Amino acid sequence: MIRKTFRPGATIFFEGQPADCAYIVERGQVEICATRDRTHITLATLGRGEIFGEMAVLDDSVRSAAARATEETEVLIIRRDQLKRRIQEVEPVVGQLLGSLISRFRQAQSGLLNDLPGRDRGTANHLVVSAPTGGTERGESALNWIHREHDLERGLGAGEFEPFFQPIVTIAGGELAGFEALARWRHPDRGLVPPCEFIDLGEKSGLIRQIDLAIMADACALLRRTAGDRPLPFLSVNLSSQHFTDMDVVTGLAERLAMTGFPADRLKVELTETALVHDPHQAYEVMCRIKDLGVTLALDDFGTGYSSLSYLHKFPFDVLKIDQSFVRALGEVGRTHHIVETIITLARRMGMEVVAEGVETADLIRPLRELGCTFGQGYHYSRPVPADVMGGMLDRPIASRE
């Protein structure tokens, strides 16, 4: 996190200066101002949580006014790439709308600055356009988000993310077949942070790509080293939908497989149908290139989306993971048994392996076995565990405990 402190009266940036970042006030007060006809005009006075300097970053123009600290002020810097990425990730019409609003605001501001001194007939040497602002709930939310994003980026750079391993077991005999690598954040102050507290942040900040590939590389290296001369279980890794918008992930996977020496045919990449919605053609091309590496593709959380069935014949999946909501309901009276049976039968006829997620109780194993499900995964077998515990699973069978 880049933080700067300015003394009272210090200039943060000048009018007409090129822009490479925006700022958010963490403490203190900032005046947005300009001078016309020897009249100092205060356009705005900003407090905690207020963002400024963003317009020139968004429209690649120069600063339309100056900014100075009116008291000792601490600001956080928002980089150009951080700000622009937010705009690029939303609908194109939003970016166009912002551009139009900024252009109109600049025109109005220019007219106001040129007109105000004349209105006052030159009798005043300081004009104030608006009252001080800051300290709003929205501002506090923005500050909190910036702090969290910077902390996430810091943790990634410090190597604080590590894979936990959850075993994937054969339904027929209860033998260990592989592991799914799941990201955990070992924070120096907060301890072990679960994915529900950082995955969404990673997605919105664009850091999820780096997190995914870091977890994949560490998991490959750890599993290969731990297995030693023993048969190598397969490894499933999750990739965000963001990876399937360009070919960068193909290079990233190839480099990490080469770096770790992990066999490509023992790696399974899991993705959900959200990766296929935005640009199905591009996603298909990325998936084909991943398969060219020798890597297997798995459709995760099958049954929770709107178009899952159509994806089975359009995209080159090798594995189907049935969502835990269906698996957990197998023991209940209703249609779920027939739905799961249909999914498994369809997948097997298409030559796909099937993994049942959310196997949390022993009573689910028998119906899954009778339906011909290939693998099971869930708390009944084991919770996700760190690498040192994972090693012990290679030396002893995972009992089915029916």
C-alpha cells in the first residue's frame, strides 16, 4: 500500500499536471482549487474517504484543478491500472457514460472558473464553491476496500497464500485417487483466512489470476515432492473465469508444469459455467489449448447454472462434478435420486468421470456407488488439510466408514 503524508499547505498536484494516479483521503483535509484573475477559488474541500484526482486518470487528460492539503493529511494512492480495471470490467456503456459525464463536468467547471471572478466584480480574492465533505459511510466503505485490496496484494507478494488439500476418493473402494487444492491465506495478524473472505476481493481486484497460479504451482510442487516414488495422485485446481478471456493462462500453466516437473496428465483444471458465459468462443479456444498441454478439464458445481446441459456437448470437458446440493439431498425423499442418476448416466455415456461433491455422511456412499459415481469428495472423508497432513494420507487408506 502506497501512503503519502502532506503537511498543511503542501500541494498534492497542480492544475495542468499529467495524471498517473488518483487519491483517497485517509485522514486530514484536501482542498481542490484553482486561481483565475488573481482570485483563489475553492471548488471542494474533501475529508476522510473522499476520492480525488480520478478524472484525469480516467480520461487520460491533465489535472483540471489543483489539490493541496489544508491540514496535515494522509492519502492512499490508487494506481492508474487499479482504477481503469474497475471500469473495464463493467459493461462498456458504463465506461462511455463516465467519459461523457467527465467531459461535461470539465466544460461546466471551466465555465464556472472563468465566470466566478467576474461575477464578484473582482472585490474578493477567495471564493468558495462548496462546503467541506467527507466522513460518509460510502467513503468509509471505499477506504476499507482499498485497505483490503492492498493487504491482499501485499500478502500475495509475501507468499502468504498456500494450498490446502482435500482428498478425492473412489466411491467403489474408498481408495485415495487425488486431491483438490484449495487456497488459504496465512495472514500474519488474522491467522488462517478462509477463501470466502478473499476470493471475491481477488476477483474484483484482478489479483485472482495470480492467486490461482500461485496455488497451482505450490500444490504441484508439494504433491510431487511428498509422493516421492509412490504413485502420484491426480491434482485438481480451480481457475477463475477471468483466465478464460485470453490465452495467458495457457502459458502460465505450461510454465508452472515445467517448473515443478508435475505431469500434465495428472492435473485437472476445474471451472464453473461462469467462465463460459461472457465469451463462449474465446473460452472454448482457451480450453482447447489447455487440453493440448495434456491437462484434464472438469466442470465444477454442475446443476447450479442455467445452461449446464448445453455446455456438456459444446465444451471439451472430461470430468463432471455434481454440486453438493444434489448430493446432500440423496438421502431425502424426492426427485433428487433420479436427477443424480440421470446426470451420472449421461456423463458416463459421454465418457466423462463423475465426482460427487459434499459427501459429508456415510449414508450417501451406498446410493452413489449403486448409481455408478466414480469419485466422492467431502467432509466424510476429510476436511481440506495443510501439506504436512496431506503427506500422511498417502501412507494410509482413507476408510469409507459406511
